[in-house]
Amino acid sequence: KRHRRVIDRLAKYVAQEGHPFEQVVMERESPDGIFSFLFKHDSLENLYYRWRTFAFSQGDNFKVWKTETFRISEGGAWWRPPPCDAAVERKSRSTNFSSGFRPPQSALGASPSPTPGAAGVTAE
């Protein structure tokens, strides 16, 4: 959980400050330290980080993000973001039922929040 917060925070800063900020972090940090995901380009953590950085740059935030499949660049790989529990919760609250019943997450096709170990993000 802590590692995911580190990835999320760095992605937010890089989305705001640009790629030079990421370069400074890579120059100052060890490839074996807390930012090791920056140096392991094929890791699930790096895939999650790249998606998160792009998502923040598109206006997504820590709790709600777009879940549609997209391309970062024209002709590039298709990316499929992880499910967003907050978006599912918001949809289930907008029903006309007043009983307060909310179907279980599994009935809505949602998965648990992504973790760096199972990034939930895929690039095809």
C-alpha cells in the first residue's frame, strides 16, 4: 500500500512538472530503492506508473479515473485502465431506488482496487 502511494504521488508530480522532474528523481535515486520501478521498464509497477502519470495529465485524480480503453499516442499500444471503484459506486448510487440497496461489486463487473503487484493496467 505504501509503495502504491509513492508511485501515485510521483506520477502526480511528473504529470504536473513534466518529464524533467522524473529525470531528476532517477538521477538522485538508487535503482534498488523505493523508486526502483522507474528503472524496471517491463515491471507491473512501471506499467501502473506510466498509466497513472498519463491519467493525471488528462485530469483524473487519486480516487476517480477514466476506465475506457485508450491510446497514449496515435498508432501506439491500447491501454486498459483498472476498474475504478469510486466510479462504480457513483453509478450505483444514481438509481431510482430508495431502499439503499447496492449490488455487490462483483455483480457490477468491478474488481478490487489495483495494487502495484497486480497493476490492473494492461497495454496491448
